[in-house]
Amino acid sequence: MSASTDARVAVVTGAAGGIGKAIARDLANHGWSLVLVDVNEREARTAEAELGILTAVAIVVADVSDRHTHVLAADAAEQLGTLAGWVNCAGITIREPLHAITSDIADRVIGVNQYGSLWGTSVAVDRMRGTGGAIVNMSSVHARASYADFAVYEMTKAAIEALTRNAAIAYGSQGIRANAVAPGAIMTPALAASFESAPDADGARSDLAERSALGRIGEAREIASVVTFLLSGAASYVTGQSIVIDGGWTSMLGRDSADPSRRRTAGGSE
């Protein structure tokens, strides 16, 4: 599909699969032109072909930990129309006990998650000054609650929320909004693969699903719809926020035991 100089263009990093691809598809369905950024060229070209039926699409195949990647993405966006949205979705998770984390692990997770969001936000606000726009960064429930062996990942996600607040207050007067979304358990190829690594894949899936108030794992489209809203004019007074999309997971203290004999029938005294 050909580009239009009047087109609203959004850059989406990590757009070749999972949540990023779902976001790109939802944006395309809502009239956005797209620049897809991903390090996986084969998957990026597949996404380009699929989404190119819906809207004008360009791709940048490069590592988001490199600032120049984002410069290339902004240049590509400006060739398609007006850069009005930016989604820093690229991210990785490496589970490792804190005492066993190596420099290679830390550098990779920090590079993709933290520097990827930093450089993306930096370039986005630079290009949006004077025209305005909206940025969405990908946080996680791990930014506000901890789970064993996710120390580096959680550190990067907390940093992303701090970055988002800073961008919101520093550039709001220039018509730039910045928000984050914090997903809980969302079904993606990476999560599916993690279930298969467990001795009891079905049990692992059920265990995770039962941790949310809704009793299920979320879908990537449920993150995408919130991101599309945050980039839209309907969210024109929303900035500096981190929207949790976790089925009520972080609101729960837990559930009663499935064994009736272990259930309490009254609360304790204060």
C-alpha cells in the first residue's frame, strides 16, 4: 500500500512477533502507517507482507540497543508521513538467580529492554518536538512486584516506568504524551515455549492462569487495544501513567486452598 504525506505513522519495535506484532496489526486496523523494527529479518519481512495489505509499511532490521537503529526508524517514518506514535515493545527475559548473573546476561537484557526504550524515547521526543505525538513503553507487572530469578528483568522494567514519567513531564508542554503498559501473563510464542520446558506443561499453564483474578492468561490483542487507545486522541489527557493489564493478578493476595479443610471461615483480628 502506498504512503500518504497526511498519514499518521507509528514506529513499533519488536514488531515481528508476539505482543509487538499484535500492536502493529491493531494500529494498522485503526489507520496508522507503520515502521516495524526487529532484529529478526525473516520474521520482520513476514510481518511486513501481512500488514502491507492493510497499510503502508516500512521495516528496519537492526538491534534496538543501538541508538542509530531508532534514528533509522524515525527517518523511515518521516518518509511515510507524520511521525505521531512510537511504541518501544522490544524486550527479552532471561531467568537467572541473582547470584549467578553474568555480565553477558546483564548486558543483553539491559541493552534490549532498558537502552532500547531509552534510545527509542529519546529519538521519538526529538522528532516529535513541534508536531506532538504519543509514546508507549512496554513495562511489566515485574516493575512493581518481584519473582525469584528475574532481578535484571525487573530492574529494567522499573527503569522504563521512570523513563516514561520523565518524558511525560519534560515534553508535555510540547504536545508529547508518554505512557507505559504493564502486562501480566500474556500468551506469546515465548511464553508457550516456557510451558513446554516444564515437566508438566499443562500444569505449568494452569498454575499461571490461576494467579489472575480472571483465571486465565491474557492475549496479545488485549495489550494491543490499550496501546492503540494510548496513542489515539481519545487518550489526549493521559500521560505519565503505567497501565497494568494483568487480569487482576497484582491486586490479589491469593486464593483459598482447593482443600476445604484448609479454608478459613473468618478473618483474623488486627
